[in-house]
Amino acid sequence: MNFELMASMMCADYGNLEKEVKNLEKGGIDSFHIDIMDGRYVPNFAMSLNDMRYIAGAASRPLDVHLMIEHPNNRIGLFIDCLRKGDTVYIHPEAEYHPSTTLQSIINAGMVPGIAVNPGTSVETVMEMLRIVKKVLVMSVNPGNAGQMYLPYVGKKITKLLALKEDMDFEIYWDGACSADKILEYAPKGVAGFVLGTTLLFGKDQPYMETLQNIRELRF
């Protein structure tokens, strides 16, 4: 079964960041998930513009940029200028007055437009944007911190999105508290990819290649 695996780089070892990027690529990671936080939309600061720029320069695989910031349209050019065509940029619809304008800027730059949907955000409130975006990042935890507990009611939201994705032409991705049992349950249902953090990928006593191989060989 084919599904994408993205490394949540806010969990990486920043004392050896280039080595982390190379080892993840050697291990078979599909893309690098970049969490940008402004301390306002979420109560935390995470990766910076310079962190993203550095990883973009060190990596040959695509970047998957998650903007957890207020009014991303005001600064979208700063991020787009650091990225390559084909990279993905997610925004949170609640963070922008006119999210479709921001998404169009992402499209115009040759990048993949996406929205991130918080646990408390209903599918109905983002329905029209589902026709614009190519990716929907479903947050299974409240955004802002790594290592949180999975919120089980998110599963019903994924079920709703799975019923819409073929007609509206988007793919669904999982972000937050991603464990092996979640991949086993949701990959066969049609979730296209999973963001891996401390639950499955980082801080383990084995090489990334072995960890990623074990995930891809899960018994479905």
C-alpha cells in the first residue's frame, strides 16, 4: 500500500540539522514538514523562516510547509520566495480574512495549495475551499506543540472528508500523534500521507532507514 511519510522537522536535532536531512532522505522520507508558528495564532514559537530556508537548501525532497500564523497573506511572499515549485503550503482558514486570496497566491507561484483543519473546525466551514486546494491537513491534536494526545472525534471528520475527496479533487493528510495503529486504520481508507514526529520517528534508538522501513512494512 502506498502512502506518503513526512518528517516533522520541529522534532529534529538542530545541532545536526544537515545530517538529519541527509539521513532522513537516505532513509526514504517523502517530504519535510515545516511548522511555522508566530506565537499568536498558536501559543508557541517553532520553526523560523531561516530554518525553512536552510532545509530547503539542504534537501532534495519536497517541503510541506504548515503556516500556523495570523494573516498569512501579509507575509506569504517571504515564504514563497524560499520554496521551489511543487512544494506545498498549508494555511489555516480561520487565520485569514480572505483565505482564497492567499491560496491563489500559492497557486500562482507554482506551489501546491493546502488548508490545515483544526480539531474544532468543522468540514462545513471549509467546504468551498475544498474545491480550491489539493491537500487537506487534518489536525488530530490542537496545533502548537509536539507530543499531544490524539483527539478521537477527529476520526469522524476524516470520514466526512473521505466521502468528498474524489468529487472535489483533494488528498487528505494526517498531522499529530501519528502512531502505527492510526496508519493501519486510515491508510486503507484513503488518507494519503502522515506527518511523523516523536511518536514514531524522532528520538528512537535506531536509524531512520530502519524506522521508516518498519512503518512501510506494517501489516494491513
